[in-house]
Amino acid sequence: MPDHEDPEFEAGATVELALDDLRRLLPIDPEHLREQLPGLEPERHVTDWGRSERVEAVVDRTLYDFLYHYWHRVEVEGVENVPLQGGALLVANHSGVFPSDGAMIAKAIRERHGRGRALQLATESHLAGLPGVGMLATKLGAVAAHPANLHRLLFDERQLVLVFPEGTHGVRKALGQRYRLRPFEGAAFAPIAIHARVPIVPVAVLGAEEALPRFGGLGPLKRLITGVGGIAITTGLPLPAKFRIRFLEPVETDGVDPASSGDPGFVDGLQNDIRALIQENLLELVAQRRSVWLG
């Protein structure tokens, strides 16, 4: 039997007596208090990638809806080329200081697509590290453009993923270089689609270059911002340029030998063909446009 004069025994007995007193005072057992507490934001649904349905819905209602319907008055063509189910890799031209093109593409699919599918946006890896901006981008569906991430999204989860192969070079274009696609050098999106066995859907976007144009950059301040390629001089707020988004016919990869993804010549040829297709449609859209603001 334990010695009642043992300090450890006396401490344990004191704790047990305190718990007995607490049980008598409270209307329910303390062990079940947690069950009575409300859950933390029970209506909130967050995916494994950090995407928040609630945050996305709020931004969609308060910002994207206004930009899409009233500010940019987006016109959409060929949205039926986006698969109703299964994974697909969307490849678009990139422009404007901020990714309004990606937001409007995602909104167009939600508004006009037969199933209103969600779209994941592949972004530069440094974006997630930017204070505030990175967290918000993640909640809105941004994912670091690592091949493993994209393969999981396309092959395992069968989702839609949007990539901008021009990368940061696309947003650095001056006004005189509008709608002239930068080379897709170093942006190996074709092997990802081939390995995931998903179609590639080219997308041409008109209007983003004028909505948030880049007039230049502040080179001396570049060193002050880690991971960001300098500070761009722009309008600050988007201008009411009219958007036209054209989804082109998908390029199927089912019949492509997976071994071809390791052939630089084949990969470059396929990506250059897709780049040329987007460029051709962009020039056609520009030629059809009568006004930057009215379309």
C-alpha cells in the first residue's frame, strides 16, 4: 500500500479532490465540455491545397463578379472545349502586372461551363512567400508550379489546371510588345500533360494587356524586395478594357508515347505548335477588335 505521507500521493489526491469539486459545481462533466463547444467555422471547407471555398466565394461575389460582368464585360468563345470531367491542362498567354487574366479565365469556366468546374492556377513558387498576397492566392486556388503538384492535380485528382508558360516574361512586356508571346523556354508543360494523360487546352486572352499595362520598372528598388523581379510602374487599378477569352480545341495526349516526353526536340516542337496556335488566335482577335474599351 502506498504511504499516505508520500508527497507524490498527497499531490495526486489533491488533484483528484479538485476534479471531484469541479464535477459537482459544473452542470456537465468537464470531459464532455469539448463536445458542447461550437466548431471553428463549421461552414468553411478547405482543400488539401489550402483552397478555401468560403474565401473564394466572398472574393467571387465582391470582386470577380463585378470585374467579369461590368468592368471587363468578358466575352467567351469555345468554353465547350474544356472537358466536362477529368483532368485537363489549360495553357494561356500571360499579360498585365497582376494576374487578372487567370481570374477571368476561372470565372468564365464557372459562369459558362456546363459543370462550372473549379480551376487551379499554377504560379511561381516565390508567390506563396509574399506576406498576405501568398496566403490569399493559395486560398483562391493558386498552387506552386512544381511538376509533382501538377501531376497530382491532373492525374490523381482529375482537376483543371491553368499554366502561363511565358512566366514573368509575359508580365514584363512593354506596351509596344502587346500580344507578342514570349518563347515558352524552360516551361516544360507538355511532359506533364503527357505523363498525366490529359488534354492540353490552349487559351487566348485579349484585354489584359491594356487593363493593367506595364509602363516600366524601378530597377534600384529591385534589391529591396526578395524574390520579386523588381517593381513595375502601372496604373494601380485595372482599366476597363474589354476582355475576350477564346478556348481552343484540345490537343490530345492519349496517343503520345510517354517516352517522347524525354525527347527535347519533340517537347519543344509540341510546345511551339501550341504557342503558335495561341499567337495566331491573338492576332485574329486583335484584328477583329474595333476599340480597346468597347470591343
